[in-house]
Amino acid sequence: MRQDSYEYILKEIPLFAKLNSRQWQILCSVAQFEEYRKGQIIYKENQPPTGFYCVLRGRVVISTTDPLGRTNILEYLHRGQYFGIISVLTGEPHSVTAQALNDCVLLSIPRQDFLRLLQRIPQLGIDLSTTLSRRLKRKDLHPKTIFESTVIAVLSSYSYTGKTVYAANLSFGIAQQTNKKVIIVDICQKDKYHRMPRLLKISSHCRMCNLSKVVIDQKRLEHCIISDKAGIDSVYFYYQKNDSRWPNMLVDVLSRLVNDYHFIILDLPSSRDKTILRILNQADIIHLLTNSTLANLRRTEKLIKVLKEEFAFPISKIKVIINQSNKFRLKAEEIKNILHQDIYATLPHIRKKVSARVVLERPQEDYSRIIRRIARQEGNCLVGLALGVGVAYGFCHIGVLKVLEEENIPIDVISGSSIGSFIASLWALGYSSGDILSIVKKFRQPKYILNLLDFTFPLLGFIKGNKIYNVFKQYIGEKTFYDVKIPLKIVATDVKKKQPIVFDRGLIIDAIMASCSMPGVFAPFTKKGEMLFDGGVMCPVPTEVLVEMGVSKIIAVNLTPDREDILKRIEKSKQDFTEGVQTIKKRQWFSLKEYLRKQLSTNILDFIFSSFEIMQSEVAKKETQLADVVLHPDTTGLHWMELHRAEDFAIRGQQEAQRHIAEIKNLIAQ
């Protein structure tokens, strides 16, 4: 891969995404791009510091070796995560071993160059400081066994929101989905009732720590930690209402726990007490629970306002979870307008006495499915699926979805361009691959395409698109992006601004029409004064939108032919022509004439689509570099306008997914 290809990937890394042109030139002047083969050592524990590293492609495993020579894995790093920074800044030997888990591409900056880089771009130092401080936190007092940790605070402004049940299930979900160490830290006022031990079926006489003590030493802390057979730990604290020392004591405890756990789930009392809110300064993320009743939404809105204005919490740090109740359900847009905040997730209603282990005991329930998706998002192991362009070629996506369903491959977010946006929307709304195939099989005759074309005077395109709109609407209806089962991203192209537009709110049908409006064929889709065209113009395989939202594991379906595909098609045409001539020799002259007419005839749609394929092939190649697994079904012998051959296309997609299923499963397991 060329250096400019690596730079394309580098620009998608959050740490570097905000650099201006001057800063970007400075970075590129010292950046090195190194390739490592699977199993190759990048650096070893106790070796002198080498430099700063950032994963661009592949996976890196971080480990240490104990006195008996056993390897202890601390962390798996993926795209955008960096390492080697502590040794670079301190000059001390590496405290861990870094090894390529599979074939990798890394950004490497030698130590002296990196130190000079921080002087010239101070903003990088600020962005790195949070990660660095967490990795160094209390390392001098308690040996660190975890590479990096995340503190998630679960909070509500009022009681009985399902907060404690959510905190418990989130903990189980994160442990299950990431295979990392998780601990629940349950905090309660002394005269209040601890619900977590009962929900987890822990003895009522479980050990508890008093935060109002002068000190909680390491031995006492370890004595109070209770291990659960499902793989998570929990520890229980209480405090005196009028004691001002307990927040400092809790901070001291947390600074030790970050050395031993990847995730700390703080179950805080339901309150707007400012002493409790100050504890949130120790959290990396806040999960704020509420339900959809108007009164409770108003309470939550006031709490959000306090967090933002008085405690300066950034919006990105506050994630609102709606726990649906049986009554008084407001629409998502109405809830958002009340809270002045986006909704992070909506949990379906569950019974009051639901188990805190519903994720483990009833994994098929919608509540469990959503918790698992949240867990993967917080665990930086989201799985995304990008469906590319291709008109009838797009029916290959159906076969891919069939394999993913059969193999229980979790997909947390799906993106689509052009025909991929239609297939992605149906799947995100809950249609199965079988349902989608039944829908598109209605294009059962080659002539059916004529029923989709409503010709107009070709000022901006010679097809209006109203008939196709009506076909889409039969299955999409008035559904919005808040109605989907999994997050959906649809990509279109803004004609005037010459940039991609990502739809993730509003009516899905509008987004699909914009994404499917092929330039020169369809009139552009207009919305709020914008003229929008086919998403495939700039994003034929929409992986970039997944990277931008933090998806770390991407499966891409690329249906755009490359040079090799085109040569295959030419060879197939020659073969068909030769076979046709041999057949014609046994027939009358008029048969040869008919054969040649079919083989040599073409139309303006073929010209336009072929031009698109040539243009898109290079763009698609770049976009697939952001994916971990790329599926490229063989469509030789099939034509992009053969809408009546949906089953044949689906079979090609299914075969391609089956060929790569081991690779996909390996990606999910990492």
C-alpha cells in the first residue's frame, strides 16, 4: 500500500482528525508507516523506549510476563488506539510487550521526533493527557495489572428508574462481550437499602466498606470485593449523610481499582445532591437513566442542565438511557426536544421484579439485545456492516445478511449507499434476509423495471423517481431513524457542496431516495434547499461513517467491479460469443442477427452506470481499506439491471460470506 493510502486511514483517527493543514504537515514529516506480520513482536517488556505507535490496521495484543514465565494479556488494541507513550515520555524501559495479533499497519514516530512533535502541536499533548493519567494513576502505591480502564457512572434524578437493574446487566454485558475484568461499585447512604446484593442474589450479610472511615487500606478493600460466578466482581460502600470526607475516600478507592479492572461501573444513589454529582468528575462516561413520562423527563432535563452549567460536563460524556414504561410513552423526537439532548438508547419495558441477570438468563429478549449493543459500544468492540452500491448487484447483500443471521454474527450498526441504503434500512427495521428476498423477488420479470420508470423532460435527470418512491414506501412507510432496531446510517451526496451527507435522523424514506438518485438518470432529491444525489458518488462502500462513530470492527460488502472483474467479464463475453456462433451455425441466418442484436445493443443507462463503475472503483478501494473484512461477491455473468434475478445475486452474496465466515468469526472474537 502506498504512503498516501496510509495517510487516508490516519485522517480517520480521532486523535489526529482535528489537526489543521500546518499541523498535518508537521505530523507527516515525522510519521513512519510500518507493517508487521501476524505474531511479530513490536517491542518487548524491559526493552528501552523506541517510540509512539498507533494502530491503523489490524490488532495488537499487550501483555506482561510473570516471574514464572506465564503470559498475562492486558489489552487488545485496534484501529485508533495508541501505545508506547509512557516509555516515550519517561524514558523508562517498556513495562509491557506489544505483539501483532494479525497482519498490522502501525503509525510509528521515533521518541525524539515525538517529543518535538508535542512541543510544536501542544493540542496533541492535551488530548493524550487523559489516557496517560489513567494509565499512571496510583501505579506507585499499587501495581497495575490492567493496561487501561474506563469508569462508567450510572445515575438518575429520581428513584425507581430501573437504574440498579441496568447497572448490573450492563456489567454482565460488558464482561460477556469484551472478556475483560469488570467490577460494580455500589454506593448507598447508611440508612438506605442496598438493592444490588439482593438482585445479584448475594447474601444479605455481604461485607461492606464504610467510606466515612479515615482510610480504607488495600487489604480491607480486597476483603470486601465479592466475586460472581458469571465473571464480575462487586464491592459495596455506605456513607454518613453529613460526612464531607466520603467523596475523597471514594476517589482514593477508585484510583486503586483502575489498576485492576478494565471497567468500573459506579451505581450512584438516585439524587441531585451536589456532593454526589462531584463524584462524577471521576467518571469517563455518565449513563443517565429516565423513563418517558413527562414529569420524570422534566426532572432529568434539570439534572442535565446542572451537569452542563455548574459542573461543565461535556455533552459527549452524558448518555441518556430511556427506560420505557407501559404508559405515557412519548415519541423519540418529543423526548429529545424536552431534554435538549440526543437519546443514547431506549430500553423496552420489563417487569419490576426482573432479574439483574436478564442478559445471561434471557439473552433473546430485546432488553438483553440492546444491553449487549451498549456493552460493545462502551467496550470499543462495536461491529459495523457497510453495504455498497450496485443496483441489482445490491441483491448480493441479502445473501450476506442470511449468513450473518445463521451464524449469529452481532451487527451493532449498519450503513448503506444507494441500493445498499434500501437493503440496510429494511434489515435495521427488523425485516429478515428472507423477508427482504421476498420483497425484491417481486421484480420477477425483466420488464418490471419499466414500471419503476417515470420519465420527465431531462433538465436534471430523465426519471422523476416518484414510482420508485412509492415502491420503497410500501415497506418503509413513515418510519424514522428512531424506529430502527439497530443504528442506521445512510449516505448521500450534496451536489453543491461536493461532499457526502450522512442521514441518521428524520424520515428513512427521504434518506433512501437521496442515496439512490443516480446523477444523469434520476432528478436530484431536494430537501431543505439541498440538492442530493446518489451516495455512491463519494461513498460507494460507506465505511468512513462507521469509523467516525467509533466502530472498531467493520465488515464491508463491495460490489463495485475492479480491473480484475472487468477482465473476467470481457473474457466471459468472448466465450459466450464463441459459443453463440457455434450454436448459430446450426440455425437459420435470422437467429444470428437476433443474437448479435442482443449482444451488441446498449443504452444510455449502460453508459452512465459503466462510467460510475470506473469512477467508483478507486474510491471503493480506498474505503475498503478502513474495513477489517471485505466481501466482494463474484457477479460474473450477471447484469446490473437484472432485477428479476434476485435469487441468483443473493446466492453469490451468500457464497462470498461463507468463504469469509472464519475470518468474520475471528474478528468478532478478538
